[in-house]
Amino acid sequence: MAAIAATVRAQNGWVLYAGLLMGGAVLDFLCRFFPADLPFVFPWEFSWPVYLLTTLSLAWFVRGLRRLAPADRPALWRQAFFVVGVLASYAVVQTRFDYWAQHMFFIHRLQHLVLHHAGPFLIALGAAGGVIWAGMPQFLKPVLKSGPVRGTVDFIQHPVIAPVLFVGLIYFWLIPSIHDRVMLDVNLYNLMNWSMAIDGIFFWTLILDLRPKPPARVKYGYRALMTMAIVPPQIAVGAIIALSSRDIYPVYHICGRIMAISAISDQRFGGLILWIPSSMMSVVGLILVLNAIRLNDERLEHDAKARGA
């Protein structure tokens, strides 16, 4: 019976992957040959890597939930946060929103607010790593456990490197000469979006792993310092852009703005998005870390009283 069950699971897995590939092929075909006839929710430029990463993550998440015992599953609110975070990240790069982001600076900043902040923040709160691990194919697990992969993750999530990289990517992609070049080169544009999304996930999963160390990578105090350290640089760059009286990013004039607002207004709105909501996400992260410290102290105190009794 066990062998039969394993065979059925394997067959179901192949059916799932075949269905995902077929769905991607249909989307790719429609976006190539009928782009003007598609509704807003379809991709402006279809991306196989984004599609596969999104669909496989959700598929493995569902399979993992089925395989884990109820006591080992994340709470329902965490499951919902994970799904919303994944879908939001997908939506800003694989719907017509992406077209708007290529023609309006403030919409581009909204796109990166989701890719680098809100989407990864929700994904991190979802605490879905164990669930996805339980749902993914066995042959991938040794790859993820390999030395090069673990070394790369250790470097990116080092308590000194992580905040520097988080803020540094924001600054780097906003250097005017680099930004203008990126917005005119599809390969660089995709590299920019991928780097922001991946770094956001690594950073916020490090911060919002609300367990103590160990098993978390970093102590609570360091996590609180990291969330505070990234706020002033974000405020500074947002203020510089929002208060500038000249057009810093003329590439949007070259591409053609799709809204009837001036370059300065477009730039001002984009700077405010950098200035306020991006910084507020860090404040929310700090509050969650401080609350985790409180809950952990209460738990330790309770355990000490229980041992004394």
C-alpha cells in the first residue's frame, strides 16, 4: 500500500508540473501575439522565471500544508500573509502595472515599495519556510543545503551586510545615470527588480524571524538596530528626490509619461513614497521585534517560575 501511495503522489506531482508548464505556455503565447487584447491582470511582458517561481512556491506551499500535521502548520493569518505577499509581488511585475511603472516614476517607486518592502514583509510574516520545505521535491533539498548556497545566505544575512545591502541597492538603482540606463534596457530592468525582491525577502525574513537566537540567526538587539539603521538613509534619499526642483530622471520624459502630471510632480510623489511608507515599514518591523522581545522575556519568566514551583 505504501508503494502504491508513493506512485500516486509521484503521478500527481507530474500532473501538477505539467499543468503549470501548460499554463505558462498559454500566457507566453497570448502575451506574444495578442498583447493589446489582454486585460490588465495579464503580463505586459511575460517572464518564465517570475511565473515559475511564483507558481511553484504556492504549489509547494499547498503541498507542504497537506503533508504537515495541523500542529506544525503556521497559523491561518500567517498563511494568508504569505499568499498575499507572493501574489502582490507577482502583480507589480506581471500585470499591466509593470507597464505603468516603466512610464511613471512614482508608480515605479510603488512597484519597488511592494518588491522590496511590503511583499517580502508579508512573506516573512508568513513563516512559510518549513511548509515549502515539506512540499518541495526531494532532489532540490541537497542543493539548498550545499556549502555555496549556505555560504551565500550567511553572507547576505550577516547583521552588518544585510542593512548595508538593503539601503545600498535603493541608492544604487536610483543613481540618475544608472537609473536612466536601466529603464531603457530590459535585461538591466529585470536585474534591478530581481535584486530588489530577493534582497527584500532575505532582509525581512532575517528581521521578522521572531524566535530568539538560536534558532534565529541574529539576536533581538541586533535586529532592532538593523531596522533603525535603515530608516535615516531612506528618509534622506526620499527627501532629496521629493524636494528637488529639477527633473532628476528625464528617462520618463523620453519614454513618455502616461499621466498628465508634470515631471516635478511625478518626482515629488515618488520621493514621498521613499520618504514615508518605506520608512514606516521599518518602524513596523521594529515594533514587531520589540514585541517579540517582550513575549520572549515573559516566556522565560514563566518557565523560571514553573521550575521554581
